[in-house]
Amino acid sequence: MHPPLGLLRFPMIRNRLSAFLALSTVLTLAACGSDQPAANQAAGVDKVKVGVIPIVDVAPIYVGKAQGFFAKRNIDLTMEQAQGGAAIVPGVVSGQYQFGFSNVVSLLVATQQKVPIKAVANGVNSTGDPAKDFGQLIVKDPAIRTAKDLEGKTVATNTVKNIVDTSVKEIVRKAGGDGSKVNFVELAFPDMAAALDAGRVQGIFVVEPFVAPALAKGWRSLGAFADVDPKLCVAAYFTSTQLIAQNPDLVKRFTEAMRESLAYADSHADAVRQVVTTYTTIKADSASAMTLPKWSSDIDKASVDRMNQLLASGGVLSAPVDTSKLLP
């Protein structure tokens, strides 16, 4: 998920250079191994640090900590905010974090690069309702009636060659258009509405809390994450294969606590809306207006496979990866 302007981004690899540097670092760390302990332990309690991004998506882990789901499993949990997945992945491999949160595209790219990581718990999903999802493709011009009309036009994405622009291309394809004919420009989510209003772009793909105010202007949604897959797995929690080998019991307890946290957050919207105001700059009035994502207890493997195929056909991956190497 970034400095203030990127505060509400997904945990995505910022660009090709940063992705290359991050993955090179990870591979070097993996080759050298890590001297850091799997987790600091005191009186039978594991001190666990998780790399997260200050976005709505990670609300369940904060809610779960507050509810005591980790403490009852002898986990002393600390969240450390990072700029994004490009920083969290090498942090997990090196032992800086025991676990991390990242979008599935970054994790699939890392898997293709043979980075020694594995997903352990679900992160966040589409709501399944294109009309009410936490990530949507929005336009202002009434002449743009369907996503197909975006051919030859410019759409803002927070990161190129990642989950947002890949989703836009699929939305356009499903509307009968050619996604490869859409032009993309990188903008931070907070900057997208101004660019659309000024006509610098003809479409934007934003996530909450930017969806609600954009639609309140009378602008229209032409699609959402749910159009890519109703159960689209957008992100996941992961760890290093080294930790899995060294301390499988800790991984098991963390996974159980995350599953309980996800289920609780999904059924307690008020708790989510309150907790996001404690670790982000989102204010209470904005939090109350947001469409919250779906937090499933299990990773939807079929939707990960779907994204895997889209990334390969779009050239983000050289070929589909073996998702069994990533998914539990």
C-alpha cells in the first residue's frame, strides 16, 4: 500500500525499477539466509511483527488484535507500516517482519522470481457486487456510456502493470472492447478526482474512501473489482518459507488468529469503521460513508488463478506461475 499522497494505495510494486531492485534484494537475502530468530519469545509468548500498509484493507488485523484473538494464541502482535509490498516482501524474507501483507499481483510476480515466500491467510476481497464495491472504474463524461468507450482514452491507475490497470483492461474486455487500446497514466489515488474533473484523464480507478465522494459528484461507475471476479482476492498475508520450516506452530497460530479476525471484521462493520481512524488519516465521517470490502476467512484460489491468467496474457508475467508454490 506510501508517503501521505499514497496513504491509501494498495501494497503494489511502484514501477519496474523498484520491483527489480526489491526482488534482487530479496533473492540476495534468500541466498545468504537470515540470522534473525523466527520470532522473539518470552514466557511462552511470541513477539510477532507484521508489515502492513495504512489502508482500509488491513483493518481486520487491527480489529483482531483489539479483540484479543492473537493474545489468546500467545502472540504479542505489533504492526509496522511500510510504503508498500516492494518493501514488505524483502522485509519478510530477511526476518525484519515475521509476516506481511501484499496484493496478489506483487506476490505472484515474486513467486515467478522464486522469492521464498508463501501466503498463509486471506487479505481482502471484492464485495461481489459491481454496483457497490470498494474499488471502481469511474468516469465523468456522459458520452462515455460503457467501458468499451474508453478505447483510445486515458485512465488513471495508481501503478502500471499491476492489479488496477489489469482489472480495467478486463472490465473493458467484458464490455466488448480491447483493453490494450486504453492508455494509462500513474496518479496517486488522492489526485485522481482532480485529474478527472480537469479533463486530464477520461477515467479513474479508485478505492475507498475515494469512491463515495466521486460518485457523490454525479460521476458514474463503469465497472469494479467484482467484474473481474465476484470473489476477487485482492491481497493476502504471507510469510517466508524459512519461518514455516523453523516455526510451523507459530505460523499455524497466526493463521488461525487471522481467520478469526477476518470473520469478525466482516460481520462487525462498526468496529472496522472505528479502527481505520486509528491507523490511517481517514476521518470518522469518511469512514462512515465507505463501502467496505469483503473479508473472507479463506483465500479464493480460483480468483487468484484468474488473475494469474490475466497477468500472463497481459504480459505482466512471462507465463502463468504455479500458484501451488504461493497458496497454502
